[in-house]
Amino acid sequence: MPTVNWEKALLRDNPFAGTPPKPGEEIIWAGMASQKKLIEDRIALSLSTSPYSLVLNWGPWGGGKTHAARYFNQDENLTALSRRAKTGKPLSMVINIPRGSKNVVKDLYIGLISNIGLKRIKDDISKVAIALGDRFAETVRAYSGDEELALAMELLAEAKPGSRVKTEATKNSELALSLKRYFFLSAGTPELRELGLGRKMESSNDLIKVLTSIFNLLLHSGKDDPPYSEVIIWFDEMEEILSLPGKEQVVLTGLLRDLTDSVPSNLTMFLNFTGRAGGKVEDIGAYLSPAVWDRVRDQIFFDFLTEDQVREYIVEMLNHPKYRPSEPKAPSEYFPFDRGGVDYVSHELMAKATPRAINEVCSLVIERALTTGILDRRDGVISATVLEGMNEQIKSITSKGAVSPR
């Protein structure tokens, strides 16, 4: 297989790679300025005001909703928005709706706890416990509405005097295994006996109470600032609600309702929903209960891109510092295309363009140009004529449904 030398395209790597970035790698935004501004404004407003926010992001497959979740989950972007709102940083996470789950609340509970990290939860609510002192036990009981679950939260925060768990956790600077097993729902009788608890978490109601108690504690402000100014949850692939058994669909919408009811302040949830082709936003409302649909305060539509937006997306991706070195200087902002080549992509190849579709086509044609020597010539560029000669290869993608050809 021919080697792809991206330096010949005056690029460090493929800007249009379809795979998600590696953990810790920078995620960039190109084009789609209106959607970016709407999300930035929504998060900044949520940070500066207390009421909860439920936001629906919807549009076609490949339209950029998952990318938006990952982009706005990055620390540097959250820090910038916090500075704009003049608040502390939020706690943000992205969680996928589990396909075909037969216990969706349990799966989401474990996903959310794992995403935040139980050690991080313990450290943060321990700070709240120290700040509240004797009032912590009363506070956690008020949040949970359950004495047994409140006791478990006290143990996690090391706020129950004289417990074995506190001694072991302090000594090892780690959570006691029994506590880990309890909060990850695998505790048996020996762990419950060690913790001094009478029962384990079993019902969906228990899990929701623990989740909402954790969020409320992480947001609790007394005389000290809270650990976080906002909790932001991106529920990705919400359309997977259709893959759930009927009972679990009801349970999932109940979870969303309970989160807004039990964490009424400083909670923002984004629901990423890919609708059916030709569908309307009202169709999405049919999949959510009226109680949830009525709570949706904002809608952000990830529409197909226009020709101008396709051109903008390609140029911004090609020239981002992550991919384009400053030296040697590219002959134009379109390189390795020329303007005619970019126009050909935006006008001739795609009738219903999404970022994913653009990535598929541009990745194919640049790799093809590099491996066939088109860019080896001094004046070599990907022109409209070159692209016309690649129609068969491009059709191999469009025939699989990756893009919508004209």
C-alpha cells in the first residue's frame, strides 16, 4: 500500500480524518459559526444564571452534534466560557445513551459516576463536608430524602466520625474497596456489614437519588464557593431511545425529568438527537414525555451546510495550526486544492453536505492525490479537472451513503 506523505500537501496530518481524536488530543472547530455561537452563549448564560437548562441539539447524521459535545467538553473551552461569565469552572461530561439497554438508569448511573470518577467525587464532597461541619449530615439527608443513602454519602465524604472506612481511606489515600463496590453496585453482605449499611442500592429511584445528591453537593454553596459553578451533561445519541424496550424508554425520560426536578439550579443538559430523514423537530417531541419536552428551553439545529459553508469548513480545516505548519508557506489557503477544486467539492459533489460527508470526500481525494503523484509536480494541485477524474472513487463512498451526491 503506498505511503501517504502529508508533507507534500504542506500538512502535518490529515485534517479530515474521520476517526475521533485520541484522548487528550486537541479537538478543533471549523465552520458552523452560528451553531458554535449559540452553544457558547447558552453555556455562558447557564454559568451566569441559576435555573436549569435543557437544550435540544438536532439535525442529520454526521451534522456535528457529537463533535460539539467533545469540543465543548474540553477544559480550555470551559475555562474561557467561565472567564466570560465571571464564574468558577463547571463540571462537564459526555455520556452516550446505551443502545438496547434493559436497565438504562443503571447503565447511565455507572457511566456518569465513572465519567466523573468516584475518587474525584469523594474529594470534592469531602470539601463540602468540611465547610458545612455539623450541618453536612442534615444537608445530605435533605438532598437524598433517604437516611440509608445519606449515610453512604457521609461515609464517602469521610464525614461520619469513627468509621472504619474513614480510617482505611485516610491511611491509604484511596477509597476503601467496600465503598467502591457499594457505589458501583457490586457490594455484597460482607461489604454492607463493613460499612454499617442495612441495604445496597437496587431500585432506579435509589440510583437517581444518589446521582442528584452528588450533583447538589458538588454545586452546594455555603460560606465557601461550591466545587463547581455548573454541572453540564451532554446526552449523546439520544435517538437510541428508540432501541430501548418500551418500559426503558419511559424510565429514561423519567430520569431526565427527575434530574431537572431534583437539581433545579445550575444544571445544563444537552440532548443530541439525530432525527429521521425529512423529519421535523415536532417528531422528536413524540419520543420524549410531555414533562421533558415542556422543559426544553432552547433548540439548536445542525442543518446541512450550504456551498459557502462547505468552502469555509474546508479552508478552516486546511489552515488550522494543528495541521498547517507556518513553513514552508502554502501557495494559497486552498492548497492542496486550488479554488476551482474546492468549488467543485462544494458545488458538484454534495447536495446535502455535513461535516462528516466533507471529511469523507476530502480525505479520499487528498490521499489519492498524494499516492498517485499529483502533488509531486511543482504546480501540482487538486483541481476540478483532477476531481472529475476521481469520480469513480468518490462514487464508491457516496454509494455507501456516506455523502449525498448531486
